[in-house]
Amino acid sequence: MELAFVNEKELPSGSGFLMLFVVIVGLLGSTALFVYSAIDFNGIIMLLSVLGWIVFGILPAGLKIVRPNEARIFTLFGVYHGTVKKAGFHYVNPFCVSFSPTYNAAKAEALQRAKEAEKQGKFSLASATVSESKAISLKKQTLDNKLQKVNDILGNPIIIGAIVIWHVENPTQAVFSVENYREYLSIQADSTIRNVSRLYPYDIFSDDGNEKDSQEKTLRGSALEIAEMMCEELQQRVINAGLVIEEVRITHLAYAEEIAAAMLQRQQASAVIAARQKIVDGAVGMVKMALDKLGEENILLLDEERKAAMVGNLLVVLCGNRDAQPIINSGSIY
């Protein structure tokens, strides 16, 4: 299902400074006419001064400030009127309303906080204050996905966390296509990270407990490639909301607590096995080299039984965890 799309149009606006000057002059002029009509007892001039107060009192509602890398979406009597992206002091139709879903959500949240504080008898002005602006920010923003527990393709529970770097590309589409584009992005990011994580194992181990050296992707070994896949899938999910996903970064990846100890023991066992294999390979090579040297230079001629005893002793010394204690034989070796 595709989201509804509203064509963005630039709203022509006048100079806010010029209109501010006009409003000030108009209010001063209306006040002067009212004073003159009161002195001269002229009802028509008094009526004009009152109308002037009303008109020049409504006109300041059209004064709007747009900061750099921000945009304002205006509606006129419920209909989309236009978008202002240029930074500066602007003047628009005073009956236009600057619309922002994030501002409405923050206002509703502040109202809820105020009601709860009032029930507890601790009402304060800060609980009802709305800090959100009605402008739509076009700056780069970071969404912290927090930590969530998922199962990898092997069924192992893991804890994964990621951040999403994004910005609003089309503010009009972001405002009118979804209810709240920030909440929409957060939900889609959770779903995307969870779905992609389920397609890959945390690690791959062979039958002997060692990690496989293969081209298959894993969450731990191919974090950058998997993060790029998350970025592409998330972009497809939010493209109709006028959002651009610049980057997804995996910030936390670990086994869940219930299997972390078991997986640690497995990794330790794999390390011990790998170390033992290296030690045995090196010891066999050293024993062979020793026997070859002794045989080549006729230093010592040993029969098969004594060669076997010598090989056993050398392997014990070379493969042992502790240093060997030398024993000097002062008698005959036979």
C-alpha cells in the first residue's frame, strides 16, 4: 500500500520587516484617528480607527521566522497552502497555520503530563510547556534504536543495537503522508533491524569448534555489509514518507545473557583446541628435526625402542603446560 502523496509547492512570501513596519504605522495611525475622533466626536472616524485596530491586529499573525535548514508547512482552512524553505523573516497569509505533527504530538504529551501532575497536586508550568518547534528540521538527525533481543538464523538469542542517521528530504510529504514521521521512522527501523538480523548467524563454527573461514556472512564478521543491507531496506520502507536514510551503524552486538556463558565457554574451548593443535604440530616438527640431526651426523645411534622413548619424552616436554625439570644421568644410558 502506497502512502498518499502531496505535491510540494513553494509558498511566495513577502518581507516580514516591511510588513512589521506597516503594522506599526497602521496601529499608530489608528490610535491617532481614535484620539482625534474622541476629541471631535466624529463617529465615522472612530469606526475607521476601530476597524484599523482589528485589521492591523490580525496582520501580525502572518509574520513567520524560518531558520536555516528548516521548513514551514502552511495550511489554509485545512487545505495545503505551501512550503517555505528559505531562511529569513517572512510574511504570509495571516490565516495560514503552520502545521507540524511532531509539535502536535509534543503538545498532547505536555497536556497529558499536566493532567497527571494536576491529579497529584504537583502542577507546574514546566509540565505543560511544549519545547517542540512548529518548523520541520531538514538537518541530519540521529535515531538511537536502543537495544533489542532477537534470534539469529540459528535460533540463538542475541542483543543488538543500532543508530540511524537520517534527514527530511521532502518536508511536505513527511508531514502529510504519515501521522508522525519520527515515530514512523522509529517503528520501521526496529522492524528492519530485527528482520535483517534474523537472516544471519552471530558466528559460524565447524564441527571441531573452530570458526569457519568461509564467505558466508555473519553478524559479527560482516557487520558493515549487514548494516548496509539494513540501510537499503529501511530506505525502501520510508521513501514514501519523504525521508532519506544516510547510514545505519550497529553499535552493540552480543549474545543474550541466558546463553552468553555457554558461548564464552565454547569460544574458550575453541581457543584451547586451536592452541593445542599449534603446539602439537610444532612439537612433532621439532622431534623429527632432532632425530634427523642425530642420525645425519652419527652423534647417537638409537634402536627403535629408544627412539620411541626419546620421542615420548620430547613430546611430554614440548607439549606440557609446565617447564620440565632436568635430570642428569651420570651412568650409562643402557
